[in-house]
Amino acid sequence: MAVQHFTPDGMVQPTPYHHVAVGTGTTHVHVSGQIARQADGTPVAPGDLSGQVAQALRNTSVGLAGAGASFADVLRLTFYVTRWSPEKISDFMAGVESVADEIGLHLPMPPASLIGVDHLFEPDVLVEVEATALLDG
């Protein structure tokens, strides 16, 4: 395996993600920002943060698989969430947890950042997910 996830003693715990990822592979995979859309562009879960997180992660999984990778190979996830407030964390995590087994996303997640933004490229998009993975050569 090209990626090892861990949280060293002395770092804040518990968190829903590992603090550190070490990659030893040679092939980088970058999945661009995925949103809650079906392949034909149909919106999924309008107005539902949990549902949009789940679908965006499903789409991220499809992108990883297309490159021969999986969430086990992911070094880092970045989430962009519109109009973020700390009260939304339970809905956000419900979306992650609802799809984790289906897509092979082990919890805690790889190192991750959740970045609050005013808006994304379309008004109904509540969340966008980006992934960086590393594969053995």
C-alpha cells in the first residue's frame, strides 16, 4: 500500500480524520471538485447537506476508480461547504457515514480540510470534494 494514515500522540483527538498521511508511491491521482450530480448532470439531494456530501463522495470514488485508485490510496481530502457553520457538522458527518462502507472510505478519514465558502459555481451546490491519491508506480 502506498499510503499510511495515522494520528501521532500529542495531536488533537478524536477527530473524524487522521492528521497525517505518508505516501510512498510514484503515481499521483488528483480528482477535481466533485459535487452532488448524476453523470447526466441531474442534481442529487437539493437543499440537503448530508445527501450532497454522500453523492459528492460517491462521485469522488468513481473518479478514483477510473484512475485505478480507491479511498485507501487517498492522501488528502478537501471539502468546500457553502455557508458553513459549526452547527452543520452533524449533517456533514451523517453524509460521510452514510456512504463510507459503500465506497470503501475508512473512518477516520484521511487527512481532510473542511473549508467554508460563500458559494460555489451554482446556487444549489452545497458541497464540493477534492481528493489527492498516491499509487505504487
